[in-house]
Amino acid sequence: MSSVNNTISLIARGEGIPLGKPGRSQESCDDELAKGPWEFDLAEALAGVPGYGPGASNADLAPADIPRQGVLPQEYKDAPDEELFARILAAKEELGDRVVVLGHFYQRDEVVRFADFVGDSFQLANAAKAKAKAEAIVFCGVHFMAETADMLSGAHQKVILPNLAAGCSMADMADLPSVEACWAELEGLYGSSPDAQGRVPVIPVTYMNSSAALKAFCGKHGGIVCTSSNAATVLEWAFERGQRVLFFPDQHLGRNTAKAMGISLENMPLWNPRMPLGGNSPETMGDAKVVLWQGFCSVHKRFTPAQIEQARQDFPGVRVIVHPECPMEVVDAADEAGSTDYILKAVQGAPDGSTFAIGTEINMVNRLAAQYPQHTIFCLDPVICPCSTMYRIHPGYLAWVLEGLLRGEVLNQITVPEEIAIDARVALERMLAAKPGVNQVPFGQSGKAREA
Ligand code: SF4
């Protein structure tokens, strides 16, 4: 099966080939995806306007201070893929155990093929920790993932993000000043004294997809980090210690998880950081159990109940699994919802000949389809629209940073200052220590397990 990027190039040339199943349309959301990301990096640097580049987040508003990538040397832009592949392999071979390359599930095939480990952000940060001999950890994912790897890896290890412009639009939707301003408003509303059971007014919970500064905020204020695998466990932990939760940055993961725990939508006000009291009345806030930050993932926002209906019409008996970053209506209409690891395990454990419609990033879905040909697997979204920021990592950048290491040069290092890392680790350690309760209710219609 053709890779997502090859297919996008073919579509741009008017020669699209099937990526999904017969009857599903072959278009990409942006012709610019067929170009090298350096074209966008350069245009952005020249214009002085940051953006997320082509792909699902292209229309999102990017904060002015997000990291930008400097110019990639011309030789890496000009080299054909085959040459880059050979150079990457040669550099990896020469570096041996001194380097470990990590590839996120959503990364393009042309990069993932060189990864020593492939997984979700937390699995990869732990994989880096296990490779103690590696002086350099090349993280082919996005910025917050590289920060987490830096905080969890050894002091002698340097974490490298091949393209600094590979951020995460969702993570950028909550920054420290806005969260601090929200916290001050919540304190004004609820005070800071515990109730009769010793529960504080609010526990901050941040999704892994957030900056190290926000993880540190949680560590400092009695809060915790969660992943899409353990969000229910983490919310249970939080409600044992607090009367309510401030959940950021992903409203959908927060809403889907809290709803599955039986919390009413009326008790989940949405917090718009640009409005006083988040755009809510004091009465609404008085009833709040989970205050949801107004953030979202533009990849997962693309999925709709109509796509699920269409998949069921086209493939009777199809098993629909979506990621909990999808909107609530989509999670409710799906058979199951779960993390990337949950989706992977569901495919691995299914009887041969199963059909899956999957609501997560296209690179992962396409790879599953190639790795498990005994099943029919396709992406719910018929339009090919990868994550804009994962797309910014191209084999040219990977070759550039690896050859830099051969010369003794550490390019694009991601470092979290120790004063931030100390508090952020507290929030991460709380997450690791949190244990699931016995009464967790799964997402989706079928009642299958959520925790992966
Ligand atoms: S898929 Fe969404 S949440 Fe994940 S890195 Fe891309 S924008 Fe961020």
C-alpha cells in the first residue's frame, strides 16, 4: 500500500491511487501537503507569521511565540528520498547505541521506518528512558512529546526534535498565562479552603498534550497529568481530592471521559480563555464539576456521525473505533473509543476478516491497514488530512540532525529548565501512581473497555 505522503503527491499530480477501500473518495485537504515542509518553514520565517502549515490544523490560530524552524541546508531539500534514506541508515549505523530514534504513531511512513520504537507519546518517553546508553534521543513527534522525553530521560541524554516547527495546535491552545488567569478567577469564585471531607475546591488536570510549563502548573497546584488511556483513572484520582476539576487543553477528552463517568453536561461548562469567567455566569460555574478548557485537536475534529453512518452503510458489520479526542457526538455514535494503543490492540486481537472504520490520524490508520492485511481497515474521514505538525518532520530533517550528531553537533535540542521539570515530574508521577477504580464505564455504544 502506498504511504500517505506518496498518495498525496499522486493526488496533487492527478494520479490518485486508492489509499482506503473502494468507493471512498481520493482527495487530500490541501495540495500544499505534496511539497517539502521546508517550503512552508521558509515562507513562515520570511513572513514572520507563525502557522501550523498544511494539514488538519492549517486554519488554527497559532500563537506568535511558537518555535520556528531555521533554514534547512539545501542539500537535504534537493536530495531524493532514496538518497536521504541511505544517508539516514548510514548515520544511524555509525552512531550505533549512541542514538535512539523514536517515531509517533501519527508520523509519516518515510520517517517511521527508521524508528527504533513506534508508539504514543508516553510510551516513547519511557522507551527513551530504557535506552540509557543513547546520548541522543531523536524524537520524531511534536514539541510537547520531546519536552516529556527530556524530563523523563537521563541528565546525559539530549533530546532532539528534527523540525522545531513540529508543535501541536491543541497544546498551543492553553498557555501558562491564560491558565494562571483562569485559576485566579476560579479561586475568586470558589475560595481556596477544603470542604468537610478535606477536598480542595479545584484540581487542575492537564492532558499529556500540553507544554511542560502546564504540567509544572499542575504539579505545583495539587494536580496531575493524564493520557487518553488513563483519563478516567486520573479523574477519579482528582475527585477523591477535589470538589471539581479544571481540565485542559482538550475539551473533547475531558467531556467524553466525564460523561462516561456519569457527570451531566450541565456540570461541564466550557472555559473560553478570552472571556471573563470563561464566558459563563457565576450560577453556571457554581454547578461546575468539570471545567473544560476550549481546546481541541483539528485532526480528530474532522470526524462526524455522518461518516460513521456512511461507513455502516458501505460496510455492514463494520467495527467503528474512534479516539476520545473526537467530539462527543462521534464517540457516542461509535462502537468503541480509545487511545491509539487501544486501537492497535483492538486490531491485533480481532478475528481475521474483521472490518474496521477508524477515527484517528490517517498515517496510523493507513499503517494498520498495511500491517494487518487480513482485515479491512480504513479511515472514517474520506479526505486525506494528516496532522499538520507531525507532517513537518520529513526525512530531510531527520538526515540533517543525524548527520549533525556525526559531526558532534547537537541540532534542535529541546531542553526543559530544571525548575519547570521538577514540578512537572510531580504531576507525571502522580499519574503513574494513580490506580483505576472498579466502576469505570467505557466510551461508545458497545460497552467494550476503554482503558488500554
Ligand atoms: S494529532 Fe492533534 S493532538 Fe496530536 S499532535 Fe496533531 S494536532 Fe496535536
